[in-house]
Amino acid sequence: MIEGRGSALRPLARVLADGRAEPVLLFVEGAAGEGKSHLLQELADLPGRADMVRVRWRCGVDGGPPDEERHRPVPTLWLVDDVHRTDEDELRRLRRVLEALEPGSAAAVTYRPEELPVAGLPLGAPPLTYPPRLRVFRHRLAPWDQERVRRAMVETLGENCTAEAVGALYERTGGVPQVVVDILAVLREQRPAFTGAAAEVEAAGVPARLAELVLSRTHALSRAHRPVVWAAAVLDGPASRDELIAVSGIGAAAGNDALLRALERAALAELGEGRYGFAVPLAAPAVLASVPGPVRQDLHERAASALSRRQPVPWIAVAGHHRAAGETRRWLRAVEKAAESAAESGRHQQAVTLLERTLATPGLPPQSRARLAPLLARSAVTGLRSDQTVEVLGQIVQDASLPAAVRGELRLDLGLMLCNQVGRYPDGWRVLETAAAELREIRPGLAARAMAALITPYWPGSSVDVHRGWLVRAVAAADASRDDAMRTAVLANRISLALSCADPDGWELVKELPTENTDPACARQAARGLCNAADAAVWLGFYERAEDLLAEGRDLSARSGAPYTEYNALGTRLLHEWWTGRWSGLAERCEDFVAATADMPFIASDAYVVRGLLALAQGDWGEATSWLSQRGTIETEKLPVPLAATTAGAMIRLALARQEVAAAAQQARSAWAAVAEKGVWPWAAELAPWAVGALARTGDRATAHAMVRDFSRGLGRRDAPAARAALTWSRAVLAEVEALSQEQRDETPHDGLLRAAELHREASTAYAVIARPYAQALTMEGAARCVLAADTEGGDAPVSPDPVAGRTSALWAIPELESCAQHFTELGAVWDAARSRALLRTRQPAKKGRPPGRPSHADELSPREAEVAQLAVSGLTNREIAATLHLSPRTVEQHIARAMRKTGALSRRDLAHRLGQSS
């Protein structure tokens, strides 16, 4: 049965199948372009009885079939198209045919309800005398929904159609199938080829078929009545009768009559109760283009006046009408109101777009520029736009005619954007310092906001002591301003500084945030303070506390209209999920976040890093490098210090896995210097174990010891659980490398390894307490590795029955290593699981009862072959797989060859497909 039409067409299908069925008359109504003719063709193609004749009758075109055809005594399926086009004679002949339908015959009659001579009567007046045996049905065609439009778009243009493009096509066409198809035909033929952007849909124009239809209907009206259609085109959306009459300018009585005539001729449609306009939104520009310029200008002037009486006032539309009417002063005033209204309701992106376009207008009066530029800056700082706004503001602040207070305010917002949203921290720092100096005397509240930004410790370069110096000045300036929003802004950054340094007073400061304040500006700063606290808590290792703060901060951000803060919180959540082991779907969430912020990649830095860390754990080292390097969008050394340190730690680990020890050590020195320069030592947590290991392995153990010592002194007695666990891990790594190097003077390699094992185990316990499963498994793997190495060094040393001493025996290490491999597998850490199992196989005895020699796996992959194949398709080279699994590159090559032979794969890429099919 035809898609979506089964219930309406089922009676007709029965007639096609059964020659004794009662006759059926099906009326199919639908507006122009909704697929009536297409439906008739589908009916013509339906299977049926061999004795049934199918006759196509195109009303108003060919006059219908000749008399001998109409009166033939055989079962017939009449397919009557566009009955609204019939003249009186043809309609009379059609009525006789339908009244005479015999059993086993049927008719489908299509029409446009908006074009019937008598509304509601497709066969005219008087109504048809239906024979008692005739069964009559009505089927109403409807526009496509958005999902059906999406499918049509994908079928025509491919899978690269964005949701925004689909939405634009649906909105502009109203889902009318013929209009959708016509637009898609234009997009398919355009050069350069369609890329999937909404702007391309909007630029496709009005299809010729639609333009001719709407213009012909407009022209069919008298000259006196056409202005009401022109008014609808200018208003470009559902409008009330009074608005259409007011914009048309033809008076109440004449306007009401004109609207009635326009509805009768289908030039306009009723879009809802008391709302009128075009059935297809794209019709409006076609009509508007046909209106003479002077008339169009008058229509826009009256439209601005009419819309100004709506509540709430649609200021953006009003501004557009004033500009089209040539009323510059009123246009700029409406733009200002539109931007203020959008910002107050949290629609910052809308305000930014409008203001950027307005401020780019040549010859804008200086006083207008001075009023509009601060609005742009405030919305841009709160919203998500970046580069274009930065360029606009950068030009405006050079205008010497601007008042000093305005220039200082613009400079403040420009500095905030350069630091927070663009990642140009050195430039932003200089701009903020200048803004603080400019505003100190004339706008102390704004000066406090500039100083507050200079408190933030995340950016590379300035030491924590410099930030503390700005804190003293910012607090004094905020108190002097008596501005609650500025005080809260300073408090939010004070929280960030305190908690980043693991200062316990920071938690008390969080309680001071005015989260119940009804002032939107104050609430936005409070939301920022909560999200700052959540981010700091994540880096410190207080994950439950971070979760609560994130929930509260995101909620307040959404309620107060702070999308930038909300997106920052989303990035913090990705870090939280990484460290707490919530990896299911995490890669997709990171990629979605990056896609959603494509025009402002700096805000997605957290997502890039987490996605890279996932790729590293999964053994996809090529992807790991790409994501960790921010895919070339931002240089990693320009990232916030904790993210840069985390990225460096991962890259050092990757270099060590590839046996590139010298490169790892060089990166370790550079990254450590950046953390030490900043002086926020909890941020060394994700770098220290790998940096210490890299330097120790190159033989520079003096620097490695200095790192551990500096890390310990920097932390002092601060409550930073993640950093404390990392400090213990760093000591474990250093002890392990030194023991294996056999250069310890005070103990044997065996004893040194056992001491390293205890440190690894202590770190693992610390990570277990704060619920970080991946780090817990890595450090437990380190403990087991050291014990097994010590067992080798110690020869046949007896195993102690003491439980504590038993922790340093091989009998303990093997089940712990098995547990690590299982945990890695559950997380999805393919590379780590393979490495752990490889180490297990070097120490596990052969299973009892197994015959000597290699086990036979026939055409199935052996466990080792499957393991090697999985690492191969994840992107590792043979040499990298060999290093991971303690095999020779030649053995790895043989395993991959056997895996490809058994699966039938033709290449590594094909092997990935085959493994996916078998999993």
C-alpha cells in the first residue's frame, strides 16, 4: 500500500482485486504541489484484475475521454485529475460517469480545495446524487513533516545535509512536496557543489513553478485588491486582518473586501485562527519582488508602524522595515531595542548577529556607534561568537571620537573575548590591563571587572603571585563601585584562584555566591562562579562535589541567559566523565560538542583533550595525536595551563610507548617549566608521572628527583586528592626506573622493585578512594609489573604467608594483573588491556591438561591473533604492537597475516570491517 495512505485507499484496492465489490468514489484534495497527480500515477501502477480498464482524465486539458470510452460496459478505474479546472460542460459529463459507476469499478478524483468554484463541493452545485450502492471516501493530502523533508534531501543531495539546512528547507517550503523537490533540484545543480549549509538553502531562491503560481493568483485580483497581498509579502509571516489592512493602506472596508477576495482566489491562505499569509513562505519574496520600489517603501513604513503595536514588539522585524523604508534614525533605534530585548531574554547570538551587521554599515553616525558597540560587546562576551566580533570591536576601539568611558568598556569586553573565547591570551592580557587603567577613575565598577579577569590563573605566562596581586586591587575596586554584579564577578574569579591552588577557603567563598539574586547580570556572574568551582573541583579530584556544582551552575546559567558559561560547564562535564570512567558514548559526546562549537573551537578544548585521551587508551595513536593537538585549531601551548599539562602528559606517554624517549624527555622539560612558572601545583597531576618517567628513563634522574621534590613542596599540605595520588605515582615510577637501572646503592634491584610496587599500590588505593578507575588500574598494573620483575630478580625466593608481605609476591601479582586487564576491557582501553594480558602471558604457567604444542584454532582467530588484529586496526604500527605485547615485529606481522587470511580481509582497513562484523 502507498506509504502513509493505507486506510484511505484500502476500499479502492479491494475494488481492484474483486470484480464484485461495490463501486468506490475517492475524493483526493490537496493544495498546489502536495502530490495529487503523483498519487494518481501510483494508483495507476497498482496491481489489479486483468479485466479492469484504467482511464486517465485530465480536467480542463483534454476534455475527458470520448463518449464511447465513458459508456463502455467494462469495469473501469477512473483517474480524474484537477477537477477544479473543469468547465460546466465537462463537469456535467463527469458527474454522469460517476453516477453510473458499476460494481467492480472505481474513481479517484483530485482537486485543489482552494480553487473550487463552490467551496467544499468538488463536483459543483447542486451536490452529486450518489447512488445507494456507491461508497464515497475523502482523502486529504498534507505537506511533508520535517523528517520526510530530511529524507528527500538526503536522497537527492547525500548525507552531508546539516540539521540546520533541513530545518531551513522545511521552514521555507512549508513542507509542500513539489516546492521541496524544486528547491532540491536547484541545490543539486549548483556549482560549487552543495556543502550542507542552511545559507545555501536560503540562497536557492524561489522556484519558477511557485513564483508563477503565486503571481498568477495575485494578478487575478483587481488592482484595488492586490495591496493586501503585497502587505502579506512585506510582513512575511502570519498576520492579523487588521495588520494586513493597515499595511495595505487601502482602508478598513476596502481592505476587508480585498482580503476576502484574496482568500477566495487562493492568493492568501488562513494560517491559523485570525492569521493570514502565504501557504508557502517562499511565496512572499516572489510577490515582494513584483511590487514597484516606491510602493514597497511605503508598505515597509506602514509595516514598521503596525508591528510596533504588537506585544511583545518584534524589534528585529521593525528595524528591518524601518531600514527598507529609508528611515535611518528609526532603524538604528529599533536595532538598539532589538539587541537589548534579545540580550535580556538570553538570545545573545541573535543580538550579536544583528549588531555586527549594523555596525558594519558604512557611514554610521558616531553617536549611534557609541550606543551600539557596547551592546555588541556585552552580548558577545556572554554568547558564543568570537572572531568576527573581535575584529569589529578591535576596529571600533581605535575610534578617537568615542567617549573615553565607552572606549574603556569596549576594551574590557574585547579583552575578555580575546582571553576566554579566542585563546589569544597575551593580547587579551594587555587589553585588559589597558582597560583597567582607563576605567579606574571614570567607571570603577568596570575597572573591577577588568581586574577580576586578571585574577584568573588558567592562562599561561603570569605566575600565581601576579594573579594574587590583581586580586587585592580587584576586591578594592569592586567594593568601591558598590555594584553587586561586579562584586560577584570578582568573587567568581577569586573562587577560581583559591580552589585552583587547593586553598580550603575557596569552599567558603562558594557559599557567598548570590545564587538567588534576581538581577540577571548578578545571576550570570554567580553561575560563572559555580561553574568555576566545579571545574576546579574536577582538577582537584572532588568528583561528587563537582557534579553537584555543575548541576547547579548549568541550571543557573540557562536561567540567567549565559550560554558561554553553560558551554564551559559542558566541557568540564566531559573531563569529569573521563576521570570517573563514564566512557560509554563519551567519544561521541566529545565529537558532538566540537561540532556544535565549530565556529569557536577554543571553547571545545576540553572535548578535544578528552577525545584524544580516549583514543590513546583505545590504541588509536594516530587519532590520539590529532585530537590532542586540537586538530590544528589552536596551538597546545596556548591552552589553559591544566589542559596543556594534561595534553603534554598524554603526548609524553605516547612518545614513551613508541620508544621515542629523547623526544618524551624534551617535551617533559618544556611542559614542567610552564607549570612551575604558573605555580599552581595541583595542575601538575596529569603531567608528573609521565614527565618523571621520561626523564628518569633518559638517565636524567637528578631532574626527575627535582620534579618530584618541587611537586611535593608545591602541594605542601593542601587538600588536592588527585595531585597527591599523582605525587605517589611519580615516586613509584622513579623508584621503578632506578631499580631496573641497577644503580641503587642502598638496596638491591629486587628490594627497589618491591618498594616501587608498594608506592604504585599506595597510589592505586588513593585513586580508588576518589573513584578514578582508569588511573587506579594503571597504578595497580604498575604494582603487579614491579612485583613480577622483582620475582625475576629475586630468583626462587620463598613466598611469605603474611598477608602484607604477600602483596609483594608473584602469587598476588598475577590475579591483580588479570583484574587490571578486565577493568581496562570494561572501560574500553584496548591498548592497556592488550599490554596487561601480554605481561600475564610471560608469567602464567601452561594450563594443566592441555596437550603439548600450540592449540589449534582452525579458521577462528586465536586469542593472540585477535589481540594483534585489534591493535592493528586501531592504528598501531607493527613496531608499536610489538612494543606493547612484548613480541618481535616479525611475529606481529605473522599474526596479522593469519588474521587477514582467516577473516578474508584484503587490507588492514578491510580487517577492521571484518572484525566489526564478527563482534
